[in-house]
Amino acid sequence: MATSIRLDSETEERLNQLASYTGRTKAFYLRELVARGLEDLEDYYLASSTIERVRKGDEAVHSTKDVRRDLGLDD
């Protein structure tokens, strides 16, 4: 899927330099940034959603002590 973005001149220059120094394309680095950034966004929003459910009492919370006991790790 083709997508376009506008970069400020400083960011574009940094991207150009990185691509030039490494011999990779700008597209390669943009794909890397999107993939890694998307992982971070997914982690953040999924964690945020879970925290909200915990605060509302809709998500169970287990203490380390209880988990260790239930798994028989303190024997």
C-alpha cells in the first residue's frame, strides 16, 4: 500500500544522511520506523486499556505472593 507523509526539512535531511551513509533506502527506514512505532503504540494502548479495566474492577489482579503460592513455587 502506497502512503505518503510530509517531513520537516531537518527530519528529511537526517533520513537522507542515514540512507546515504548506510546504502539503504529511505523507504527501508520509514518502514522500520512505522513497524517499531506501531509496536510501541499497540503496547501503550493495550496497557492503557488494561489499566482502565483494572481501575473499574473489570480486570482481575493477582499478587505475586498469591501466584507463587498457587504455582507451588514457595515450597
